[in-house]
Amino acid sequence: MYEQFGFARSVTGEQSLTLFVPDNTIDPKQYVRGGPCRIVEVRVIGDFQSLVDPRATNWDAATGFVTNKTQNANGYLFTYPFDPPLPDGYYQYQYVVRFEDSTVRTIGDPCTRYGGDLEDRSAFVVGGTLVEPLGLDNRLPSEDLIVYELMIDDFTEEYRGNRPAIDAVVDKLDALKSLNINAIEFMPWIAWPDDVTFSWGYDPAYFFSVESAYVHDVAKRVDRLSRLANLITECHNRKLHVLLDIVLQHARQGSGTNGFPYYWLWQNPIESPFVGQFVPAPTYGMLPLDYDNFCTQQFVTDVCKYWLTRFKLDGFRFDQVTGYDNPHFPQEGAPKLVADLKQYAQEQHLSNVSFILEDDWGYQVIQDANMIQPTGAWFDQFRSAPFGIFTGYAVTGQVNSQYMRVLNAARDFDSSICPTIYIENHDHGTVTCRLGSRDRWYKAQSYMIALATCSGTVLIHNGQEWGQVEDLWEDDSNAPPQFKRVQPRPLRWAEFGDAIGQTMRDQYSFLMDLRLQHKGLRSPNFYPNDYDLNWHNFSPDGYGIDEQRQVIIYHRWGDSGDGRLERFMVVLNFSDATQYLDIPLSINGQWTDLLNGNAVVSTQDYHLHNYPVPSNWGCVFWQK
């Protein structure tokens, strides 16, 4: 429903602006918490006033156009028709809202598709380039995805010049494709308030609009959305899935009346049914969205449907789902959102759409995901166990038996839910930062092999592939400005081509190709499944961990894609010395070491004896 509001042009050419405000005296199901908006009048102001009426002055409230207030089944509509229609162009506007107590506010449109140039102005386009992205012919299931996490501003800052950041991303798509990824997860591009000078995108205000800073070109303002459509088309032409990191737990209030319009459209903003605490969770100074009210649930669902269908996205990563998942209300919030979107995708004949949640950073995510039933969930233990800031194995230089549970990433998730595994993401210091320097990147190689050979959707953070060093404080509440978490960290593209960068990219490309070529590595099967975490040496059958020698052995298997079974014996050596091991094999015969020149080995007693495993590396023995 909400996607219908804002600017609209009918098939016969009529143009109008429509603001919708829900009201529970008209439709009691709209909200159970909140009050009436108490709006008396809504006027439209903009840069087109003098064009519509020569007696009017642009951006002047006194000569603004009074909307027509009507009632629909769910609340009130405030509509202004353009008669005659406006000519082709890019137009900016705002609503001037007067309330019963004579308060007057100038507010943006909560359903605008375009951002304006400043002061949280909304915009619309008449004419311009057709916004028609190309869809992806064959979406892959979550377990087959290798995702690249991309922050649009940082990714392009160093080389884009005066071009819109969205355009500049296209320059590097072939380089990304060479990593053997098949998906890009874009950090949020939904518009935030104009009083925010820099953002990661986790402070949305205009949920149907792409952030102006990413698409702004003063010479071609009518092409803002077509730029995003072109980026998606370019990704799909390369068989790259497009996932959007979307924030639906909170909204940015802004300063004054900037920010989330459905907050400011109430005379008393705290009575807005869109905001309120649905579940105790941090909101970082922003407005929690109240999923106890139907209007909020419908709004965010319509937002997702809009991005999914209008721009032919291939899925979402839902940020901080703990903030809208209330176990006491399992039919509201995140569970209902995911269920409704799955049903919508089915009705639209959209297969393999990814609905991936970011939830608790511990093992609680498993229980939460099993209740919500997404297609996937971020499994942060895969990162924090080796690269946690103080206690990570790579930081302390000592892997222990607890890592065996981490490597068995799919364990306890419902079979329909795929964990997302990674060793670095945007929220934490980078791998090379935790290792102490880029020169020590080689200490990450065994963890890279684990990433390529364990169950789940694989995710690689931008800059990880060449070892960019970035330190992020886990808690920056008392940090000096230079250590605040949310600040520009442009990718250093010179490192892309230097010796370390080239070597690391080759390694990631090789390992991700290995994963793509062997479907069995994407199965949930893992042995030992019930490893005793009190063991500090190999199990009696030779699997698990030898903490003294810092080596791990585990078995993976699954369908190879042609109906045949393929088996893998994975050996990881985290030490700085070659280790000579007795390696168990599940069957006799010939095995190929996929990591080390496809060396062929053979056994008749189910073991390789005294086999050398290279330092900070490993072996992946394969048999089919």
C-alpha cells in the first residue's frame, strides 16, 4: 500500500502528490498504541510553485498549495493534483503541516522515491531515463552464494572523482568477479537525513528513497534512480546477485523536523504509532519502530516489496533483528515480516530470494533463526572465535578445541536455514589489524581455508581480499574522534595491486573457485559432529584438534552435483612449522590434494602416515 503514495503519474498522464496518515478511529487495526495526528492542513511547497501559479513564490508556505483531505479505509489522504501536468524535469518539494495547537512543521514525504538537494527535501521526476533494471535469470540458493560486502562510499572514494558513487562501483565489478564471488551485499543505500554528514547507512529516514549522496549528479538529476537500476543491471549481467543490507529496527529522528516523517507528522511526535519500544534493544539514539502496531508492520513490508520488485533485488540482509523480534509476540515483527515476504516472493514466482538476518553475535542466533525461519543468518562466532579483539585464536596465537564447534557452522540450524560465515565484516577491526600488520597476512591462511570449506553462505568484506588494515573500537562511546566507528575508511586501491594484495587476492580467488567447483563443500555435513570439547588431542579415530601441534582435521561430504558422492578430508595447520600427521581417510583408494598442486595420494589402511602439512596452510584431500 505505502508504495502507492508520494508522487504518482497515471497511465493517462495525470500527476499528483499524496500523503497518507493512518488513523485508528477509521481503521482500529492500524494501531493499538499511539494517538491521533491532529493535522488541520497540509500544503505543498517546492521549486515548482511559480511554474504552477505565477503568483506563487517557490518554497513559500503562504502561497503553498493546499491539499485535499479525504478519508480512505485506513486513515486520511492529503492529495494535490497537478493540473495541468508538469513538464519533464526534476522537482523538489516538502509538506507544510499545521496542527490543531497551531504548530507548523515543514516535513519531507515518508514515501518519496527521490531525495532533494538539502534540508531533507523530497523530490520526484517527470520523464528521465527509464528505470528498468535487468533481473537475474537463475538465483542460487543461499548455500551456493559467495557474497562481497560493499560500502558504496568507502569503496569508490579514492577513484570516483566527481561522478556519483553508484556509477563508480561499476568500474570494479569485473575485478570483484575475478574473486569468484557471485553476490554483492550493498551496505544500506536507503536515504538518511541531510544533517548527517557521513553514514554507513544504518540511520534510515526515507525508506523508499536511495541516498542522494550516492546518485547525485547536478547535470543529470532526473537519472538518479536509473543510475541504481544500471548498477543492478551491470551486476546481473555478470551473474552477480544483488542483496541489500536493510535497517528496519529503527529510524533517524534528525534535527528539528528533519528525519523520519512518520514521527513528525504527529502533533505530539511521541504519539506517532510508528515509533515505540517493541522489544528492549539499543537504538543508538534513534527512534525504535513499533511492530506492535499494524501500520508499522505494513509499512516495512511494503518497503521491502518495493525494493525487491521495483529494482529486481535478489534478497536482503536484515540488520539487528534482535530489535524487532519479540518472542512474546511471534506473529509480529521479524517472524511475520519474513513469512510475509516469503509468501510474496512465491506469489510473484521469485525463486531463491535470500532473506538473511543479522541477530545475536553468539549461539543464540541459532534459536532465534529457527523461530523466525529466514533463509540464512549471520553466524558471528565464525569471525569472533579466531579474530575477536582480545581472545581470538589468531590474536593469542593459540587455537583450542572450542573451534571445532565453530567450524561445524550448520549444526543446530534448521535444515532450511544457511549460516552466513565470515572472518571479517564492517563492524569490527580487520583481519590484518588483529594479526598486527599486513605483513602477517599469511597467518590468516588456515582460517581462509576454513571459510572455503565449511557450511554456509560465505561473505568477504571489501578490502579483506588485499588485507587492508583498519582498527574499529568495539565500544567507541568514549573514543576520540579518530577512533569513532562510523567514519570514512576509503579503500586503498594501491594495495589491490601490490605484492601482498596480489598474493592475497589470488588466494581468495583460488579458494572460492575451489568452493564453487565442489558442491559437496556447501553441504551441511560435518564430522566429527559431536566432538568432545574437553579433548585437547585428536579423537580416537583421528579427528578434531591437536592443540599442542595446532592442527585440526575434519571431514566434509555431499552430493557433487551430478548425483555422485564426493568426500573431503580437511587438514588445517595453524602453526609456523610443517606438521607430520597421521591423517584418517574415510575410504581407501586414491585421493587428490586440492590445495597443493592436485597431488595424488593412495592408501589401503584408511590413513596417510606421517604426512607433511605445510605451515599456516593445510590440505584438502578429495575423492569421488
